[in-house]
Amino acid sequence: MQLTALGYALIGLVLGEPRSGYALRKVFELTPMGAYSSSPGSIYPALNKLVKAGLLEQRAPAAGGKKKFHATPHGVREMNDWLRTPVTQEEVAKSIDLPLLKFAFLPMAEDVRVTREFLSGFEAAVRAHIESLESYLTGPEGQSLSPHGRLAVENGLLGYKAHVDWAMRASEAFK
């Protein structure tokens, strides 16, 4: 099963603390993770898919109360594999939010080397994407852009350069 950002977010949250579907929805509603979805129409179907894939299971607490989702051993392996997968330029270009979500869950890897490797790979992938955007701007396609198009690409470049600066500062914090 190819996991989505929402799928990884759900597994990561449940690994941090088993939660009910309602509690997971609240995390998405009340935190910056709302970008992944706070809609019951997205969260509950995603949870059901993760259960069917054997990545999560639902358990009733011994003293009653709401059933909570727990990661299965397969879910833990899937999350650990994802956390250790290097960031690619394609991933950065498609959605920089996914690598940053991965970074948020890196403490689960319980090895600071994984964080260092992530930051190094993230910085390299972002730099490669910056180079491709700069080449695009100086090439024939970029030369034919409208002023609006050129300014839009330049805005993107500034954002990616800010991500490089962040990665360098974060790397210093994990030396």
C-alpha cells in the first residue's frame, strides 16, 4: 500500500500515543497538522485503509471507553522504513510538506544519526531543486515567462532557499 502524507501522519500520531479517531481529528483541528486534514470524510476512511492494510489496529480499553488505534508491528516497520528513506529532489519538488512531516516524527527513530542523515539529504535535495529552478529561469522556457510567471518562480526559489537555511541551522543543533 502506498501511504499518503495523511497515512504517515496518522501512524506517527498513534505511535506517539494510541488515540481514538475523535482524538486524532482533534489533533488535526487544533494544531498546525490541520494542513493534512481535519475532515472526518478524510480521516476515518484513511484510518480504515490503514487497519485493512495491517498497519493499525483498534483496541477497546480494559476499563471501557473509546476504542483506540494502535500501530501494529507492520505499521511500526513501515514508519521506521519511511523515516530512514532519503529525501529526493522529486519529493521536495512535489510537496516539501512530506519531508517536513517526516522530520517531525524523526524522534521515533531513536537515533540522532537518522536525524543528521535526514537533514543532510534534505539540504542536498533542496539545493538540487534550486539548481533546476535556476536553470529553468535562465533557459529558453524561463526566458519566455511572463513577468508574473517569472516572479512566481522566483518566489518559490526564495522559499526553497529558506529551507536550505533552516536545514543548516537544524544540522548545527544536532551536532
